Amino acid sequence: MATKEEIKSEFYIGIQNVSRKAFDLAIKEGRLSTDPLKDNYAGSYMYMDHYEGKDHFKNIITRSYDV
């Protein structure tokens, strides 16, 4: 039987995988950029969730969902 720490670790690994895939897809689609000089630079956003068929990201400075 898995320990509480093992279950917690697997949960966080799962979240990391989901957010990594969401960022990769958003970059591929052009919603986010790998260029730090662009307004939609991926490093300026945090992954929030997926609903209504779309991944949602929040700007870490303005807190707006603008991509």
C-alpha cells in the first residue's frame, strides 16, 4: 500500500505533467511565446486550469487571463 507521501508525490507529478503539456500546446498554437521580449512570454504566465475545451493561463503580474 502506498504511503501518504507517495500518493502526494504522484499527485503533484501528475499536475506538473498536465501543466507542462498545456504550456507546450499553447506555445505550439502561438497563444504563448518562448521569446522573453514578447507580451505573451510563457514565463510570465501560470497554468490555472482546463475548462470549456481550453487551457487557461493567468499573467503573474497583472493577474489577468489574457491568452
